[in-house]
Amino acid sequence: MQTMILGKTGLTVTKPAFGALPIQRRDKDEAARILRRAYEGGIRYFDTANAYTDSEEKIGLALADVREDIVISTKSMGRDYDTVSAHICSSLERLRTDYIDLFQFHMVSNWDEIDDGAYQAALDAQAKGYIRHIGVTSHSINFSREAVESGRFETLQYPFSYLSSPEEAELVRSCLDHGMGFIAMKALAGGLLSNARVVHAFMREQAGVAPIYGVQTMEELEQWLALAAEDPALDEELQAVIDADRAQLGGQFCRSCGYCMPCPQGIEIRNCARMDMLIRRSPWRPYFTPQWQAKMNKIDDCVECGRCKARCPYHLDTPKVLKYMLKDYREFYEAHKDEL
């Protein structure tokens, strides 16, 4: 299993890391089996969050007895002293541990969200030994740049894949220049990238980048473990796949981050805004159930209020994207309805 040092934290983490958001959807016994298998397979870095319902509890259940062998990062969406302090205490209890290796402020888009009290809570917890390092996660490239320059954080967790823009690649380089650990969330571009071999080979080449892959099933985990064991290099054939995907998708695609939601008209933007890729890069029939057709038809209710567009950290013209997706969805349906 490839390992790396996570910036100036000095933490040794495995590449890949285990993203524990999806195990919310598994029962405790199955989640524990998946987590334990990840550990047995060599993964030593597990990332979760206070907001991921019982994810922390499942990690504690499965891995408390090997706590000293692993690195755990968790997150809080708290924005004041008392909430951050309470979240740290609850995370410690759920994880069945005395300390958190990396505590991260979760989904921050501007400095106003982290007042001096919230940051002080993290510093106080660090002084008490409850947390060892402080980081931040974000989908905003402008805030992320400022966070790197600020010197207040030891790590940045930000979406990064082989579809990322030159601006985002420069953000990674800036982190490395400042000694910050860079943790790549959405390494599969929100589910748009389905060739795990290509993704692994690309991330293998990214020095100083710790990719996190969300794992929901044992089959998914075994795929990542097999790739880690084989460790395929980025050759011409795999690079050709990357080049084709970049040509098709570029930087203008929905990452499904959810900042645009909720929609006043009830549109499920985070999935509807990337429907053209979902029906072409994964089995398409599940997206044409009556339930999914109703979700897509809600786009007709869009009044172009502009809230989603204003909130999008990637500056997408979301109403325009949604209208295109509905048109494409209906055309795809007409072309394939006899196959349903």
C-alpha cells in the first residue's frame, strides 16, 4: 500500500484513504466488516465527519482495538465555540478514542463562517490533546486560496480529479509550496468517473495528494485494494482515457456538492444538473423510473430565481444547465424507450 506524509502534519497516510460517508447506508454489522477488511487490506487512513450520521460510531465499533495503527480525520460544521467544542467531544465518544488525528472545519466557503470563537475551540481542544492537527474542507476555490495563504490550517480537503481545471491544479501546487497536506475529495468527480484503474493511475502520479474514495460495498473496497496491490502506472492507454474524458467534460460539470440546494421549486439540482453524464457513464435504465422522470420534469418549474447560480462555487449557469439536461433527458428517452 502506497503511503505519503500529509504535509506539515507529519502524519503518514495510505494512498488511497477510506471515505466513510457512504457507510451510513450500511447496517452496523456490514459497515464493520467493510471497515475491518479495509484495515486488513492495508488502508490506514479513514476520513469521516460529525454530520455523517452514524459513520463515526461504525468506525469506533470496527477499529477501536487498532486505533494506534490508523489515522482518523473527522469534521464539524460548527461555526461557533460551543458547537465546535461539543462536536469534538461527541466525535471522540463515537470514535471510541482519546484523540482525533485531524480535525477539519467542514464545507467552509468564506471567512465569516469561522468566527474567532470556532477557531479558538479547535485550538483549545488541540492544547488539551483532543485533536492533533487542524484542517479545513471547502468547495470554494477563492476561499481555499485564502486558507492556504492564511497559515491557520495544516491541511486542505478540496475536490480534485483528472477533470479538475488548471486553477484547481494550481491550488494543489500552492498547498505543497506552503507545506499543507492536500486531501482530494470527489476523486471520481462526483461519480462521473467510472474507470477506477485510470483514477488510481492518475492519483498515483500526484505527489503530496491523498485521495479519498467513498466506499459503500465490499465489492467497491476489494476493487480499490486490488488496484493498490497491483499499482498500475499511468501509461499511454490510460492517458488516452483521461484525454477523452477531459475533452468531453472539461471543467464545466456539476460536482454534486449540493451548495445550490435547497431549490425553492423542489428541484433535485445536485443530480439533475449532471443527468447527461449519469445516463451515459453508468447503467441508464434506473434513471428512467417514474420517480426519476418526475424529478427531471420538476425542472419545468424553474423560475430562474438565480439562487442556485449565485451559490455554485464552480460558477455554473445552473438554470441554463438544468434546461439543457431536461431537453437531453427527453431526447434520450425517446431514442431508448423501446428498450425499457
